[in-house]
Amino acid sequence: MRSILIAPSILAADFSRLGDEVRRVEEAGADWIHCDIMDGHFVDNISFGSGMVATVRKLTTLPLDIHLMIQHPDHYLPRFIDAGANSITVHVEPESKHDVAKTLEQIRGGGCRAGLTLNPATPFAQLEPYLAQLDLLLVMTVHPGFGGQPFRADQMEKVRRARDWKAKNNPALDIEVDGGINPKTARVSIENGANILVAGTSIFKSPDYAAEIRALREE
Ligand code: DX5
Ligand code: ZN
């Protein structure tokens, strides 16, 4: 089992050749496929929905890592579970208007790994009541909504807090970072305790996916 997992975000892929793009990152050594779901309400952008996830499910056997940036994630969960998600991450922010503990239970009940995340402006303390319920803790290293933004090193404090909690309470917890990840910021994230790296732009805009994935893992 690899210690650092790479999850390319297909948000940055060329949708006109999606099948090709997914196969190429799989062959290039990707571990998971990260799907960014944006509803135009919780974040200021619209990406794609569960239909697209079902399409991606047919293209690969890699685990599908679903990141829901949507209002009322609880309402839409069953559709993503049915579409073939392996892990589902929701936001903790109150605007998302859901009972976080119940949503996490629903995710696990659907046979998926349960993840929770927070915007850069949200304090880590808001996650604390739910830590024991998590398989995966995602630290956003950009404000969610768009690919291609610069990495926010100030969020590393949250990664370190997650790492400390993990060491004391649940060594199996995955700590994922998302936003502005390139070989340089990957290294910073790993040093602070991340073990899963989401990367959109750095992989899909590079000429050699395999070389980029290798650099992210090993830099
Ligand atoms: C941001 C998304 C990210 C994004 C990462 O809202 O959650 O997954 O696609 O893209 P890059 O790697 O381009 O920052
Ligand atoms: Zn994401």
C-alpha cells in the first residue's frame, strides 16, 4: 500500500475527451479520481453532478473520491452513492444546512468512506465534534469553487492539528489536501501530515501526467 495517494481532480480535465483523460491518469499512476461537485449556491461555480460520476464509474476501477460543495448534501447523497462513489466528503459550514453527524452516518450507511472538510476561513474547531466519525479529513488549501488558485500555506496549521489528532486517536484517518497542489506544495503538505493529495491543474495541464504524478508523490 502506498503511503502517499494522488487523487487527480477531473475538474481540470478536457471534458471533450473524458474517457481518455481518466485512462491516462490511471495509467500514469493515479490512486483515486477526485470529483468536484459544485452547485452554484454553496460555491460560485457549477461543475457537474451524479450523472457524470456514474459515467466516470464506467471508465475506471479506481476509487471515486467525491467532494460535495453543495447546499443540502444530505438530500443528494443517495444519488452519489448509487453513482458509484467510494468516499464522499461534505463541508461543515452552517450554510450547507445539514445535520453533519447524520450526514456522515448516511455516507457510511451507503457503504462509502465518510469525509469532512472546511473552507480556509472556517476554524478547525468546527470539525472537532465530528473527528471520531471520520475516515477522511480534507483540508481546503484554496477557497473552494475554482481550480488553478494559489496554495494557501496558512492552512497547514489545520493539517498539523489533524495529524496530532490522528496520532492520538485514529492512525487510519486519511488527511487530504485540495487546492493549488504542485510538487512544491505537495512536499509542504506531506511534511505537515497530509497523505492524500488532490491535484487538478498541475496534472491535467502538464505534458506528462506520469512524470507529474511521480513528482507529486516523491518531491
Ligand atoms: C476547488 C476544488 C479542487 C480543485 C483543485 O474548489 O475542490 O479540487 O479542482 O484544483 P487545482 O489543483 O487546480 O487547485
Ligand atoms: Zn475538491
